[in-house]
Amino acid sequence: MENPMDTYRTLDLYEAAYLEENGERLLDVQVHAGGKRVEFIFPASAAAVAATYGQGQVNARSFSHTLRDLKIKMYAAKAAN
């Protein structure tokens, strides 16, 4: 795992999907608060893309597939915890 200072972290599933849709690579999914919170971890470069969240556009079908894939990863991380 990279140094936390070299990463961008979000608790927002939709923001994580937006970042992936814009080419950012998901590094890890971490579970916190007894499985109630999930944190998506990206390279620090994702911060620049995250600044456009809510203003940018993505393909709806691809975004829905990315959401589904992130949910699978999220539930797998919760199950492993």
C-alpha cells in the first residue's frame, strides 16, 4: 500500500465511480467503523479529477457498470473484514 500522503481517499461510492470512469486506478478498499464505512483509495493524482466531480460528464452505461463493480469490491472487503 502506498503512503497515505500519496493517496486520495473518498467515502463516496459515486465519486469513486466517477474517478474510475476518468481513468484513475483504484488502489484499495478499506473497511472502517466495524464494517459501516468503506473508504476507496486512489493515487494522489485523483485529487485533480475529484475537483471536477459534479461538473464532468461520463457515459451512463459505463458508469452504472463501474458502480456495480465497486459495490462488488465493497461487499467483498466487508466480508473479508
